[in-house]
Amino acid sequence: MTKYNEELAKLDNVEILGFKGTIESIPKTLDKIDNIRNTCCDVGIIQLMNADAIAGADHLKQGIIHAMNAFDRKENLANDLGIEILLRTSAQRQISKAFKILGLKEGQMNIAVVMIDCPDYFIDELSNMFTRDDSVLEAEESKLMKIYEIPEKELKTIDIKDILIDKTSKLIIDQ
């Protein structure tokens, strides 16, 4: 438990936010995000993800911790921390599969945002693009079962959040 608490302390520079919004163009949206980041510091990370594929903030925190630890151990699968967070949170080893699960899609969507080392006013900038709604981070069991192909009988004994956290942890073992 102490180790987990120490790892959570690493997240003091991390914000996890939920939004609802319309993505008209993924490249244009990502350009806007890059412009927000570049106006300040060019060092922070702003990673947008499909919130429907996240089983709550704890699932996302676990993915962030695993991604940061992978970089610390030089066992990262991606060259970018934001992409590594996608990989770890989606419990995938292939970037294309991680994007299929957690990537942005054009149209209406629920968006999870991870900000690392970013000033607070970035939240206002994101709120100009999307509508803030942290409830999108809450696990929706039926969607998650379909996305991650989780059998119903497994849910009878284990909570969906714990199943997905376990899947992210297994990436470490499989390396």
C-alpha cells in the first residue's frame, strides 16, 4: 500500500478532467491542443482520450502511473508520454490498438483529458473548446464490456474497474 501511495504522490502535477464535445476534425482539434500547450511552456502534456473506454479516474491514474514508471525504467513502448498513457490505460502493446480503443473519434464524444505539468488556465482553454463534465469519467459497465471484450461471468466476481486495472498491470509482467 505504501508503494501505491508513493506512486500516487507522483501525480501531484497531473490533472484528470472530463468533457463532452464535438470533434469535427481530429487533426484540427489536435492542432488547437498543441497551440494551447505551446502558448505557455511546450513541456506539458495534454492527452485527450475516449472517456467511454475508461473505468473511472482510478483506472486512468493506474495507466498514468504505469506509463511514468515505464519511462523511469526505460521500458516505455512509445516515445511520447501521452501515447504511453494511452497504451497503458488501454492495456495494449500496439499503438494502433490503443488508438482504436482510447483515441478521439469525429462527432459527439465524451473526452477524458490528462494534463501533466500544465498551468491551471489550460482548463479554461479546454472549456472554451468543450463542455466540462467530470461525470463522463464514471465507468459505464456495458460499454466497457463491449470495448474490452469482458465476459459477463467475470463481472460477477470482480468489479469492472479492477478488471481493467489488472489488465494494465499485466502489461508490465508481459514485457
